[in-house]
Amino acid sequence: MISSDIIRGYNDTIILNLLLGEPSYGYEISKRIRTITGEKYIIKETTLYSAFTRMEKNGYITSFSGDGEGTGGKKRTYYRITEEGRAYYREKCEEWQLTQDVIRHFIQTDGKDITPVKAEAVKAPEENRA
């Protein structure tokens, strides 16, 4: 199972991705995360609802009450992604690409002995000079 510390910065991205297609509610989102990841990541209820509160405050999602049909009359709170949420999702995806590019320099998966990365091994792009 993946550590929640590792994935913390991307909980919003995960949730927003699941809301891209249609509105959903907390338990269903939690269940889908568990299923999609093959139970390698199980989001805690407090983490999920804190994310909902934060994203709603930031304008990335809106909430509304369901009709209670199929739930024994208990109304569920559904969440829908907004245009601001879609823009934020795209930003986080771009950030993830950059994060992977940076981290890949420090992760060794080739099975060889673990050795530190040498600073000269990765050259920074030359600055454009006029």
C-alpha cells in the first residue's frame, strides 16, 4: 500500500479526475480510488472530506444534495467539478509531469547497486542570452 505522505499533494488531482465525467459522492469516490489502484491507495475519510471542503472553498467543485433515491431516503452530498476545477486539474497534471522529470534523476530501478547522482550527470539547459 502506498504511503499517504507520498500521495498527499495529489489527492485533489485524483478526486478531480474522478469528477471529470460526472458528479459523484464521497463513498463512491473512495471506492473508485480503492478499485482503480488495486487497493494500493485507500484514501482516508477525513482526507477525502477535507479535500472536498478545501476544493469547494477554492471554487474547484460545487456540492449539491441528491434526491435520496436508492439510499433509504438518506440524502447524499454530490460533488461536481467547475471550470476552475478543470483548469486546476490541468495545472496539476503539468506539475506532475515536471515532478516526474525531477524525481526520475534520483530513483534507481535498474537493480544495480544504489549510488548517488553526480551533479554533472544532469546538465541544466543553457539560458537564452540576447
